[in-house]
Amino acid sequence: MMNGKFTQATRDALAAYQEENGFTLRQVGAQVNKSEAYVSRYLSGKPEGDIAAFEKSVADMLENAKRKRVWDDVYFETESVELCRATFNIIRQSTTMGLIYGAAGIGKTTACQRYAEENPTVIFFTGSEGDGGLTGVVDGIASGLDMRKWNPRTQKKSHFVKEKLRGSGRLIIIDNAQRITLRGHKWLNDLLDGKGVAIAMVGNPEVLDKIRGNDQITSRNMIKVDIGAIVKSNWLREAARNMVSAMWPEALADIELLACESARKQGHLRTLNMQLRIAIINCETPKYAGNYAKAFVAARRMIGADATDE
């Protein structure tokens, strides 16, 4: 039995949200605390129960998703992301191995994700702590291949992957490459030799230590790009200002200098992005309403980036 009026605009917005994100009815239901059957009836134009209360939950969920999408997009548009993209293109077109490295929080992972989304033939996986050896590397690459013809009883997975990639010209991007072990690196060298593929290893500066311990890698004419060098330029200050302008424009005058300071700390733009998200939510509470700087400093302390008192 219905309790309240059905709103077509809300139904259409929820349907569009499901389609755009590829969510199942069950996944949508979990986000609004309803069963998939309930969501199905609502989207079919035959809702039941307290419709007003349900649509209020839908509006809250959609607003939160919209805010998160805007915040995420802000973080993606940085100079370091563009430099990573350009380097990926060079590595890919040269069919060689390349290394992109720099401090955490300046956009390397974002660049990997975006480039893979924009280029569907790219194989992208992230190195896992404790699983960066031969098996982990092979499994990571295999996740981007059609493995239906592989017969584990007659052929090793590593051999099948090599043959599958031979002459393909595909680019393999490995994020958190500092987690790849020496054995994993050696197998990647073998994969590169004569197989017609390109490999981009992306990681924090410690990835250099792994490479220095591998004569096969250090002897190569590898492309190396230090993304961290950007942090030393004025770009970081401008990136911090742009992030605040897009995410929290009304607070820019009060927190611009504080934001630039946060962007130069460990974690850089990743830390600033999280700090801004928390500060914006802080300012929606009576304690910090209208006090942007106070909310921002409190957010910094909440994420452990600063122990300064308010």
C-alpha cells in the first residue's frame, strides 16, 4: 500500500544513477537500505510503503554521490597526472620499459586509473604487499587477458601469458611497483624481450632500490621520470588553490595559505583532498559553521597530519 505521492523526477534520477554506474538492484538497495525487490518496484513505477521517506533516502544518497564525484574529478586534474599520461604514451609507442616514480599523494595512481579507462587495451594492476613475486605478477597481467583457452594441466600460466602477449603491442601498467620482488622483475624482463609489449612501472621512490638490485634492469636504456620533481615547483601551490576553488570556493580566502601548507606535507594532494572533505563536513555542524579555517585545522588534526591546536 502506498503512503505518499510518487515523484517521477526522483525515480528518473535513481534510474539514471543505476545505469551510469552499472549498479545492480541489490547494490542500489544496499545504498538506500532497501531490498532489491523494493527498488525494482519503485523503478517500475509501482512503489510501496512510505514513498516520501524512501525518496528522502534516495535524494540524500544521490547528493552524496554527486558531491563525491565532483571531489574526485578535482583531484584528477593535476600537472603530475598529465605528465604520467604523456610518459605512458612514450613508453607504449617505444615498446619499452619505463619507470615513473615520486612521493605518495601527487597523482600517480590516479593517472594509472584514468589512462587505463581511456585506453581499454591497457593492462593495469596494482602490486600487492607480500604478493609481488612471479605468481602475483602473472596473475595481475592475466586479469587483463582472455584466459579461457588456458589449460592448467598442460601449460604453466606464465607461459600462456607470454604467448598470449607476443606481438600484441599492449601496454602493461603496474602501480605500487615498489612491491614487486626481484623475481617478479626478472620475469617482466623476460616478458619484455622479444614479446612486443611495453611495461610501465609506477611507484614510490623506493622502487629505485629494487631496480638497482637487478643488473638486467639497470643495464637497460629504461625511460625514467621523476614525478616528484613537480612537488618542488610552484605547480603544487597552484594545484592546491585550484582544489580549494573547486571543492570549497567560499572558503578560499580564509584557507588558501593553510591549504598550500597542507599540500606540501607528506601525502601532498591526496592528504589535502581528504582534509578538505572532512573540513566541509565539519562546517555543516554548529561547532564550525562559518568558521572555515577552524574547520580546516580540525580536519588536519583528525587525519593526523598536524598536531597544532585550534
